[in-house]
Amino acid sequence: MIVSNKTELDGLAHIGEIVAQTLVEMRKHLQPGITTKELDEIGGRYLAQHQANSAPNKVYNFPGFTCISVNEAAAHGVPSDYMIQPGDVVNIDVSAEKNGLFADTGFTFCVEPVAQPMLHLVHATRQALAEAITVAKAGALVSDIGKAIETRAKKSGYKTLRDLASHGIGRSLHEYPETIPNYFDKRDKRKLEEGMVITIEPFLSTHSNHTQTLSDGWTLVGKKGNRSAQFEHTMMITQTTPKILTSSEIW
């Protein structure tokens, strides 16, 4: 989507704030003993209270309001009766629609007590997002985003999940540019445009470059023992720093 007027931008900022605050609300309840289904229901209630629709449920008939991926699960984790344990690494991804506009955000959290290697992975992934945001300007190559992410991953001793990507968003959950790789593709000559709305969501992992789908048909996992992290914001491209539409006190 290319934002063409203030009404569109205000609408995107509104749904962006809703998904960001949904994530904040879920984070408040993330502790040992809660199930991922209970956590998901908290997110679902918050979305409903603000007249927003779960995007994965609305668009793909996903069996939950949000995606909650724990430990070896990298993405698209289905809420279940799994009870959060001390030391778990938990990714919560929230995307929603309101008045025909979409926003998407995700963060990775470590449940106390936190192992130092997991803290390092989460910090490096968050840093990858921050560094990728700095290169996302009108006229820049789309591939500059992947280059920034991959550079940070290598410097920090990690891989990137190459089958998961950032994407365009706005009037649908996934739109042009549908795939913004988490690695540098020198063949990709697409350029970012002023007003373009995209997500940036690096996936860094300890051992895997790719995922496989579990028997539930949704949950994506890496190699046995792999751990990964994801951080995501929705933003509008400008001539300088992108306008973040999903900022929250967590960030």
C-alpha cells in the first residue's frame, strides 16, 4: 500500500496502536503456569474490545487470534494447552484489521530465569530490526533490508531463517512487496517508495536456515534444539527514517 492521504495514515496508525497494545496486554500475563491458549484469549478479547479483527483468523482461518511460538517453534505457533515454563523463549505475533486496514507486530520474550545465550539471541534480533529500519528509506533497494539483517546475524554468530520474510501490508495482510528476504539477494532490484507500508521482521536462529511445518499444518520449527527470535514493526517509508506505526512501551 502507498499511503496517499492523512485519513489513510491515521487509520493505519490506529490499527497499529491496537496491535501494539494487544501485545503489551499479552506480555503482562506471560508467566509460568499460563497456557498459550489462555494467553491468546487475552489478546483476542483486547482486539474485540477495540473493534479489531484477528488478521490470521480472518484471512487464513488460523485456529487462534494470535501466533504464539515457543522454544523450537519459530513462527505461526497455534495456541494450545501448553503451559508456559520457566526459561521458555516465547514469540508473540499480533496482526489485525480494522476498517479495511492491517497492521502487524511481534516480539520475542524470555521467561525467567533466562539463559544468557537466549538473551544474546533476542538482543541481536532486536538490534537487527533497529539496523534494518535505518536503511529503509525511499529510493533504497528492498534488498538493503535483508543485507542489514544478515550482516547483524553474522556479526552476532547466528543464521537467518530464509523461508520467513518481511512483507508489504496495508489493505491486506500480505501485499507488494510480498516477500522482503531476511538475507541479501543481489538480484533483487526493487526499490522502496515514499508512502509504502511494510513490515520489517528479522528471524535470527541458532542453527537453522529453514523451517518445516508440524503436523498441525501451521507451526514452523527449525532443527531439533534450534532457537530463534523475531521482532517486527509495521512502518511507512519516508525520505528519512520510517514512521513506525506499531510502536509500544515494550520497544
